[in-house]
Amino acid sequence: MADLLQQGAAWLEGMRHKHASRPVTYQRGAQSVTLNATVGRSVFQVVTADGVVEQVERRDYLVRAADLVLGGAVVLPQVGDRIRETVGGNVQVYEVMGAGQEKHFRKSDPDGLTLRIHTAHVDTET
């Protein structure tokens, strides 16, 4: 008997990808790939060196792990990679980065089929 939860999760992932995503360009140095991503956000609490607790918000991109192909190989996100998204005629540039002790990405499902990549806005190109 098939795992109904796994089948349901795969179906939901397909619907997210088909109906709730937009094209973005994922870039690492001179290599890039255009893929579909769903935009989200995460809020983290970070303790500064002075002991102050700050809230840090990151713009997240949910992507299919299998779509993240650079140089002919499936790769995982790296700190410093960039995601370029066209919004209203301008290109918004986001850099992959974590926050405090939080990693720069995480698996978004038990099988790692979808990745949640944390980013911060670094530039706007007009």
C-alpha cells in the first residue's frame, strides 16, 4: 500500500510549483539557472554580541531541489549565491544568507524535495 501522506505531499508540492510560483534566476558567480520559486518569509530572533535580542526577517524562496542545477549538476544553496527577481520592471537582487545561528537554507519537507532558501535584499537594478 502506498504512503498516502507522501502522495499527498507530492501532490501539494506540484500544485505549489504550478500555481504559486514565479520565475527567478539563481546565480552563483558566472553560472545561473532560471527556475520557479514561491516567495515566503521567515522571522528569526538573533542575540547580538551585546546580548540584545533582535528580530531578523528574511525573504525566502521555496524551490524544487532538483531544479537547482548549475554547471550540469544539482547543487545545494551556498552563502553568497544570489537570486534575481523582476518586480515592476526592476530587478530585485537577494543574497543567500542565514541569520544568527540559523542556516541559509533548510529542507522544506521530509524527503528534501523542496528547499527553503533564506535571503536578504542587497540591490535593485533599474
